[in-house]
Amino acid sequence: MSKSLVIVESPAKASTINKILGKNFTVTSSMGHIMDLPKSKMGIDIKKGFTPEYIMIPGKKKIVDVLKKAAADVDNIFLATDPDREGEAISWHLANLLGKKKKIHRISFHEITKVAIDAAISKPGNIDMNMVDAQQARRVLDRLVGYSISPLLWRKVGRGLSAGRVQSVAVRLIVDRENEIRVFIPDEYWDIEAELKKKDVENSRFTAKLDRIDDKKIDLKNKEDSVKLVTELEKEKFLVTSVDKKEKKKYSQPPFTTSKLQQEAFYKLRFQANKTMKVAQQLYEGLPIGDEGNVGLITYMRTDSVKLSKESQAFARKYILEKYGSEFVPSMPNVYKSKKSAQEAHEAIRPALPLREPDSIKEFLTPDQYKLYTLIWNRFISSQMTPAVFNVVSVNIKAGRCIFKANGSQKIFQGFSVVYQENEEDKEEEKLLPSLETGEVLDLLKLNPNQHFTKPPPRYSDASLVKALEEDGIGRPSTYAPIIQTIIARNYVKRKENYFHPSELGIIVTDLLIKSFPRILDMEFTAKMEEELDEIEEGREKSVEVLKRFYEPFEKDVEYAKVNMRKVKGEVVKTLEICEKCGKPMVIKWGRLGRFLSCSDFPNCRFAKAIPTGVKCPEPDCGGMLVERRSKRGRHFYGCSNYPKCHHISRRLPSQSDEDTALEVEDV
């Protein structure tokens, strides 16, 4: 029997598939893309229908030589790259490179298991050119934007800056949120809680909250009004006017999509989006599980579908029946509806078949792998379970012209919650009330007026930013983590204690881009572009037409910005700092990492340094100032200006007044 060649992207995936297919197949990897646009120029022939100029990626020649050698001795080549646009494009490039005289087959699967691989090999297909066109259109769009706007930023702000079509919108979200926080003025408001009990019944104490005054929602703005109302209420009788009892069901959540996995992994495991996807990739591609060798543990982790295969539902129902009993198994499998744009050929993220309980393979996994696999397992199993059931009680209590409300809840059946606990904000808290009857008069124990202030919107975290990107239609499952990674690496955004703060550079660049490229920075426009890319993939749009509609107005914006965009780079601010090398005054300039101190005699003197934070170095007898620095990995930290004499570093600034140590700037 002749041998066949199977090509995937990564060695780990190749190892897992090789174990499944056996000796009649050679499985190797391309290590990702082998072809791309050149870095030295735009590489797009706009006049010839936006034709991309692909070149072999530098450093990939050895890999390509290995692939060509492996392909020379086989008749059939199976391209088994990931089941998405990116994977389809890689397969297309591989086919063009290797397949002139070979039988090329495209195979696709969503889990690396024997059943899935054998099924794919037995029914191979062809490369989906609509998917290739959609990926190529995205690449061209991003190149048009990046290679047109980035040189502008070099001239107007600082050398080395870059702009991305989708990343710039993500930065705008963070900048807009920061602006909301800065202008936010808190409003004072009050509520009143009544501590009550049944007459002559011990241990029947409960709390009710003021809900309405004169049949209107409460609107207490200050202490004076609140205290006045408390005095009034202390004289009133507290009478139960209604008791509403009902049974409430809380249904399980769907299995994970990419964005929901990233959100839950942040909330429950404190994983950043990039870490979540890195660990999920390991679980998907396969890990050594004892004598079994490499085993793929989850389905493909880049998906926006909540669809599940019938086989996986059957496995889950059998497991639930044996583990928890028939009352935890719904009469029919639970089916969830994906959002409109989801690719229904994909599945949700779930454990691969056959199912492996997390604890049964714990010894073979790293702590992070075990945590994420357990999260995916629990969500999948719970998605096929019956709902949790609560007895809920809502009580209205009249006191003069006021109505107080008390709510009680008691879980009477665990359902899916025996496996999967919701986030704090989604939990159905149990709160027991004593047995109350309509017309019952209660004892008032105490009235508590409570002062509150409205809070500004919170800064984005990995989870909330991914949620916002998804809700606004910006990016797709494969792009959320790279977006976050890119805007941090470009120094437009800083992650502080798991929340994103825009850098000074991010704020100024966003302001410049909004004024010069309002369409590029517009959320709805960016979402519409994503929809058009989806339409290319579905064969309902031509990529050339989409690119043409985008480029014609964009080209005019670029020409306008060349003349009219504010030149921040030319703005210098004199300071009272003196150059340590030549003694001339230092000035503040803009660069790739934001503002910095530069000698005013540049280019004759090239001395430059970071702007002091205004906080003294905490090391005794040092006398230096802390300055913000950046590691090779893009992480921000604070180091002493006296380095290398002083090696003090810290992730946060010490709590210290900077009134007397701030950088002095000359009035101009």
C-alpha cells in the first residue's frame, strides 16, 4: 500500500495524528504559514485588483525543503490545517507549493481523535477558495491600513509607531472608557433597609428594602431627607400586603465559544486571554497521556458556535445518568442557538471523545492545563443537564406611604449547578425568609439609612474587553487574544492589576486617528467590514469589490492626513532639567514609547532618558527618581534613574507624595 503525506501546522498536532494514522502515513508540520506579504513594502498591487505579492517567509526555506522532499515520494497529500480561514489559506499556499503533479486533498476535523481523523481521511474535500479569499481580503485590508497610516505616525509622532485596522478600534474602546472615568462626577443617593421580625417568633429576623414612596421609585439624594423619612417610618405599622410564591428554573449555559472561554478563564482562573488560548491549543493538539501517547483532549478552540455533535451529547447524557442519576438528565438533549454570524460547521469547545474525566488524567497535565480542561469539562457536562430549581418568594410590606420589598430564594434541586457554578454576578443566591402571610403585622427592629455614590464605569479587563469586542462585532474568535497582545506590545495600553489603562501615547495616537480617519476608528464601520469578510467566505461578496469600496475613500483620508494631521513630533516642551552629558537644557519629545527627555542640542548631543515619575527611589541614600521602563516582553516596571548604580525595580510606584519632586517644566 502506497504511503500518503499529511501536513498540519504544528509538531504537537503532527505527533498526535501520526499516532492515530499509523505506518501508511507520514505526518509532518509546516510550522504555521510558509508564505506571507513582504515586510519591507506594502506588497499589494492596487491597480491590478489588490493582488497580494506573496513571498516565502524568511527562515522557512529549510521547512519548505523538508516538505518538498516528503512530498516527492507520495501520490496523495492530505492538508490537515486548522478548520478556519487561516488554516484554509495555509493549505492553499501548501497546495501551490507542492501540488502541481500530486493529488491534493483538504481534510478538516474539529477534534483530534481516531473517529474524527478516519472520517476526514475517508471523505476528503477540496480547498474552500471562498475562505481563502476572505482571509486574503482581511490580510490586504490590514496591510493597506497599516502600511498607509504607520508612516504617517512616524512623521507626525515618533519613529517606529504602527497602526492596525482592528487594534486601533480596541485601543479606542479603552481610551473612551478612560475618558468616561476622568469626567465622571459621582452622584449621592440613599436607600433605607428595615430590620423586621414576626411578632412573638424568635429567630425570624429578616431585612426588607425600601422600594417605593407614594407609589414612585425611591429618589433619596441626601442624608437630611433620608433621616427625615426614617423618623416618619418609625411611627408607622409594617403590614404584609402581598406574598408571591413561585418555582423558578435556572437553566445551564451553553458550552464554550472562544470569547466565553476567555471570559470565564479570566474570572475563574485569572488567566489572561493569550494564556487561555495558549493552554487551549496544547489541549487541542494533544498531550502525552501515559501509555496512550499523544491524545487530543478538546475540540478546536477558535469558534463562535455553540453547536454540539449528537455523539458528544449522547456521551454526556450517559455520563450524567451514571454519575448523578436520571433526574439530572433532560428528556431531550439541550440544544443552544448560536449568534447569527457563527460558523455552524464548527462545534463549541468541548472535551474530545471519548470523554476523559479531569481527575483521571490530572497526573499527565500541568496545573494550568488541568484547570482549563476542568473548566471546559464542567461547562460541557453542565450544558447537557437539567435546570436548577428554586422556590422564590417576593413580599411587599406597607409602612405608611412607603412600600418595602423582601425577596427570598431556596434551591430545591441542584440540577446543572452540581457541576458548574456561575460567576458571582450570575449566582442565584439562597436567602431564606420566615413564613409570612398577607395581612400580618411585623415588628420593626431597626431602620438603616445607607449612603451610596454612583460609580464610574470600570476599566476593561481581558474578559470585559473580549466581551465588548464580540458584542460590537469587532474581530473574530481567532483575533481577540492577538488584539490584546498587540496593543500592549505597541505600548498603546498598559495592563495594571489585570485592568487596561491607555498610555499617554495610546491617547494621543487615538485622538489623531479619530480626527484624520474617523471611518477606521468607527465601531460600526469596523463591524460592517467583518460582516463583509463573512459574506466573502459565504460566496455572497467578491473580495475585489469589498476592497475597492474600502480603499477609494480611505486613500482620500490618507492624502488629507498627510497635510492636516497634527505634528506632535515637532512639539517640544522646555524643562529645567540639565543634560548630563553637555549641560544644555533638556526638552520633552515624543517617540515610539511615548514622551521622553531629550537634549535640546540634538543631533549634536543624543543624550535622552525617561521622564521621572516624581517619586523618589525608596532605597536608602540613593537620591534617584523612579522612572517607568519596559521589559523586552513589553511589561512595564519602575526602575531607578541611577541605574546601574542602583538596581531597584518594582511593579508599582510606592505610595509617596510627588508634590515636591515632580518634573519642573518651563512656562512656554
